[in-house]
Amino acid sequence: MPSIYDLKPRFQALLRPIVNALARAGVTANQVTIAAVILSFIGGALIAWQPDATWPLLALPLVLFLRMGLNAIDGMLAREHAQQSKLGAILNELGDVVADAALYLPLALLPRICASLIVLLVLLATISEMMGVVAVQIGATRQYQGPMGKSDRAFWLGAVALALGIGMPFGGWVNWLFVVMLLLLVMTIFNRARGALKETAKALHAD
């Protein structure tokens, strides 16, 4: 299904000069991964600190964009500059789910937001990423299908934060939007499971 993840090659092409400069400066992929997690904790802490203020919400889209850039940069450093490692793989996968929780759980503190929906959103997001990794255990490649992958979640939640930050009134529309995101996350988990099973079945028939 369509996903913002499909735009990743173009995004990487724009970032490649920065990646090359960082590599020349001695910056490692693992350092960038950790920086993305720290940035997420800072963004989440600002929202938790002042849940009634609008400026942390206005900062969230910027934090999400920077985090998306850092996530792309660490992978490019690893692949294109011989920095791949087992530690890096662990940091990359754990860093994503930890960063999601740190950045999104504080949204449950916002006024008139259904906290349980945010908790469920983070839970299903974690399960969807786990499903992508579990695929490797059954002989498939890492699965990234949408429609609610990491980049899609960042886009949706960044848009909500921007709308609320510029003064759009809180209302039932926000919670209903989170319900839609939950349904799309369930579809994402299903799509990743199906993709992994189809890939392994295809490989089995090829043998």
C-alpha cells in the first residue's frame, strides 16, 4: 500500500552531500542513531513539561523532520561508508521504538485528548516495527510496508501537532483521527506479516 517510505530514495539523494561530509568528519552511524533518540526525548519532554502550551506542538513537526533526517543519515553512513555492525542494527531497531514512545506518549497529556488512544497508538506502532523485524527470523527481509509506517506516523502526528499549535480548536476530530491511525496500524501489521510470509513461500518454491 502507498506509504511515505516510498519517497525515501529521493530524500536520501538530497541528504547524501551531508552524509559524505559527516563521514569525512568522523561522525559514525551509531552516534547519529543515538542523537535521534536524544532529540526525541527532548521533543517529548517539552510537550510533557507544558501540555497546555502551543509552542511545544509547533516544535514537534520540526523535531519529527530532523529525526527523519537523522534516521536516513545513520542508515546511509552504515551502508555507504562501511559502518554496518551488529551493535548498529540493535541501536537502529530499539532506537526507533524508544524514540516513538518518548516523543508520542506525552501527547496523552494534552487537554481533551483520549490518553488511551495515544497509548494504543504507541503500542501498535511498536508491534508493527516488531513485525518488520520478526520477518527476518522466518527467512524474509526486513518488512517496511504501510500504510502507517514510521514516516507515515511522523507525517500524521506532525500535521496534527501543527494544526493544534496554530490554533485549531481541540475537538472530537483529533481523537477520531487517532482511531483512523490505529486502524491503519492494524493494516500495517497485517501487511508486513503477509509480505514476510509471501516472501518466504516464494523462496521455498524457488528452491
